[in-house]
Amino acid sequence: MSNKPVLPFLETMITQVCNLSCMGCTNYSDLPQRGYVTWEQGRNDIESWLKRVDIPDFGIMGGEPLINPECLQWLQGVRELMPNSQIRFTTNGLLLHRWPRLVDQLCELGNVSFKITVHHSTPALEQTITDIFNRYTWRPVEEYGIQRWITDSNFRFHVKRPDTFIKTYRNSYNNMLPWNSDSRSAFAVCVQQTCPLLHQGRIYKCSTSGLLAQTLKQVAPQNLTQWDQYIVPGLEPTCSDSELIEFVNNFGRSHTQCGQCPSHGADYTIDHLTNVISK
């Protein structure tokens, strides 16, 4: 048995580029983005962290991950590095027709949780979802309050249809400001409470926090100094044991940086379905 600390879940963006623009995107993928993360780079980053922590649950997301041409290499590579971990793979599903082998590979890998988040429904996407349900033998299962379907190979599938988003900053991007909320209250309405992000080799509390510095550089808001307290360097693989334990122990708990986001979801809610644009 490993004596390493356990980080219950970690996810990474294999591209920040998305084929949709959703106001309130926690990954800032509604902004123009470029490029993708190669599996070679991803492998190096993950291997560095596996020397320090055990990760029983690992997520692959975007942007839209199916834009990354090495998507299948990512899935196979993560399984080889973490043979006993669950892999989560999240997509908006609109590009699945370009990857005819993807769903079967997810099933063959086993211990995979596959989620389609329907931000923009089309007849083709709805047919794809129907085809997935008809392709395998499923039984229902409820996990962490989520209704999923599961096969005998522990291939899980569920469809999420969000109708609201919470905007994580005030104003528009060129004048974006933090909410300066009470951190505990903001955390209470957060949709990323247990979603630390691996980005460019470092681990952050969440994607909204981890991508903040580069987003501010990209949009150059007028009131940049007001963000200073929320820009964090992230945790490096070479961090001290005490720094690592502190981060792991904070999993699923609030942090001062949570104050950048709003604390009352109902007051800062966006009607998601009317604020989605196909790029």
C-alpha cells in the first residue's frame, strides 16, 4: 500500500479551445483560445505528480476535449499510468461523429465515467445519445447524488443538461472585477467544490482560479490590481511535504481565493440556454 497522500480527484484541460461560447464558462473558454496539450506533455506532468500523490479519480476535459487530435492517446495513456483509477471524460458531444471509435474505447478501458453535457441540443446529438444508450447493456446507479448508467465493465454514462450558469466575475471581460465575497459563502454555491485543476504542470484549487492569471493577461481589464489577492502560483511537483498535505487537506473545503466568485448563486445566475453561441 502506498504511503503517499491521496488527492481524491484531479482534472486537466487537454485544450481550452471550445466549439461553443457559453457566458459564465468557468474555464474562460468563451474567449478566443488556441492550441492543445500533447499527450507527451500531459504524460510528463502526470508522472511528476504520481511520484507525490495517489489520484484515484482523474478527469479529462476542455474547452472541448474532442478538438484535441490526440484525444485517444490521452485516454489510453492515462489508463496505462493509472490502471486502477477511474477516468472521467466530459464533452459537449457535438463532435462525437468525428470520433467513431471513442465511445467503444471508453467502454473497453473500463472504470470510465463518460459525461455528455448538453449545452446546445441538435437532432444529431440527441440521436448520438440514443445510440449510446442502445449500444450497451446498462443498469442504473446513483453515485454522489448523480443518476448514472453503468455496464459490467464499470463504464458509466450520464447526460447533464444545465439550464443556469453562475458568472464568476463582475462586468464584462475588459472591465472584469472580482466579487470579493465571503469565501465560505462563495464556496457553498460553487460548482467546482471538488475539482482541482492540473494546468501546465501545477495544481490549482479549481479551473477558475488556475486560469485566472492568463485570462487577465489576455483581456487586460482596467482594474487589474483588484485581482492581486486572487492570483495564486499553483502547487508545483517540487513543493514541500507540508505544502502538499495542506493542499490535500483543503480538498472539498473553502479557501480565501474562493472570494473571487459570487456568494449568492440565485443573484448572479445566467440563463444558460439563451447565452450559448456556436463558434
